[in-house]
Amino acid sequence: MSGVRVLYLAGSGRSGSTLVTTILGQLDGVFAAGELRYLWQRGAVDNRPCGCGRPFRECPLWTSVTAALPPADPARIAAGLRRRLRLRGLPRLLRRDRHGRPPVAGHPDDDTIAALYTAIATHAGSGPTDTLIVDSSKLPPYGALLGTLPGLDLRVLHVVRDPRATAFSWRRRRGLDGDGDARLMNRPPVWKAALLWLVWNTATVRLWERRHPDRYLRIRYEDFVAAPQETIRAIARFAGLNPTDLPFTATGAVRLTPTHSVAGNPSRHRVGAVPITGDTEWIGGLSRAAYAVVTALTAPALRRFRYPLRRPPVPPAPTPVAVPSVKHQED
């Protein structure tokens, strides 16, 4: 299959996808796009900051990309995607996929969405088929939609993390675009975070691991932070890359330069040497009741993803390093 190459990060939020995307964006021939399903609202309408720090409509890269698109109403496209990709439509989406039909019914906006990826590859890289676009939108229905669009060569990277850790992370107070933003990121209760984790990760398995195993790779956040270089190298090979120089330092930190990620966790703005240390605060910080609720709701999938039912022991404090410690729980 030929066309614009897209590596789609699927799964639930707070699983490390932002950091993985940013690291991949440091490699030659890779464009870290962020959560492109939000480009129409958060970028074109709300004019939130690009990963480079400029407001979306002032970023030269995105100005060139959007100028190459056919005339369209971003607000209308954003509303249409929200309507087409609603959670309550997931059973129908899975039935359509099981019966060999496009999981997401076609729509006139699809031509503009497909054109977006072609424009990104053209203006952000060396050509439509020579650039790998990393899209960390995560939502399985949006990935299913991309898989039906002509001209896209889609591979899926499933990033999963212990659901107790993600539920704890979702409860943290965090500004939409960093600590200085008074608008807060969504903070669902632990039961809702658990259900979303179960639904999105199970749907990702059904859509790709079972039906397209040759275009699917799963990594766990816990394995990534334990062996970041090996994990990034494996992802790169899966995506068709052969990197000779990974952006890691001798101390195990990663060197990050600005990307043009259009939307996503505010951690996408981090630059410089960032140590990769697993966030384990949830082990001691998640209440007994919350732990029990999340475990009960996600129990059907815990074994599949190799997570225990019992709370693990609190690990010893990490040895201090020369650069400021940055946790990666908010991706």
C-alpha cells in the first residue's frame, strides 16, 4: 500500500502518547502532528498554541498547510466529527467493521480531512510518501475513519497504561495549555475514566489487533519508561523507519526540540533534556475505594494487558539526576 504514511496512536488518554509522539518527532522524516482530530476546533477555531509556541493561525507551518486545503468551515467539520464519532455509536461502528463495511459512514468532509494529511506531508516534510505523520488522536473511531480514507497508509500504535494510573492522572488539575492557562483539562471521576479506558482499549484491539495484526503494534507505558530507547527503536521499525541516531543522552534523558503538534497534552511544549522516569505516585496516592472501583470495572481487560489485580508495592524513590525531574503521567 502506498500513500501518505500515518502512524496513529490509539487507546485511552494519560497513557504516555504525548511523550512518545514528541520523541518520534525528533527523528528524520517524521512529523509529530499531535491530536489532529482537534485541529479544526482547537487550532482553526480556538487558535490555541501550536507546539512551537505560536498561536495556530500565526504558525508558518500550519498557515501553509491550511492554505493548501479546499475551502471549508472548520467549525462545521469539528461539529461533524463530534457527531460521527460519539461513544454511543461505537457498537454500530464495530458491527459495520465486522461485516466488512467501512466502520464510519462516509461524509463529504472526508475529502477535506484526507487533504489535510496530504498537505501536512507536502509542507512539513520531503514529500507525501517520504514523510511519516504521527497522529496521537487516540480515539479509535477516528482512527477507523482514517483507515477508510483514500491516499492514507495507516499503521496503528496502541499505547496502553495501567487503568489505576490513568484514573489517578485524570484527577490532577492541569491547565489546557500549561500551568498558566486558567482553563482546566477535563477531570472525569475515576469510574468514568475506568470505563473509557476499558471501552477505548478494547475497541482498539477489536479494530486492529484482530483484523489487521500486520498493521498493529502495542506497547505499554510501563515497558516504555523501563526501556525507552529500545521501545522507540521498535516503534520506528514498525513504522518503516531505520533511525541511526535516537535523541537520547548518556544519562537516559531525551533531547526534545519544538514540534508543531497542533493539539494535545500541554506536555507537548517541553523542550530540552527531559529525563524519562515513570510516574508511580498513583500507587500510594489512589484511595482504596477508587482502586477497587477502577479494578472492578476494568477487570475483564487487565489480564490481556498484563496488569495485576492487587496494588503493587510502592517503589523506592529514584536516584536524583542532573536535570529537573519531569513526570509523564499527563500524556
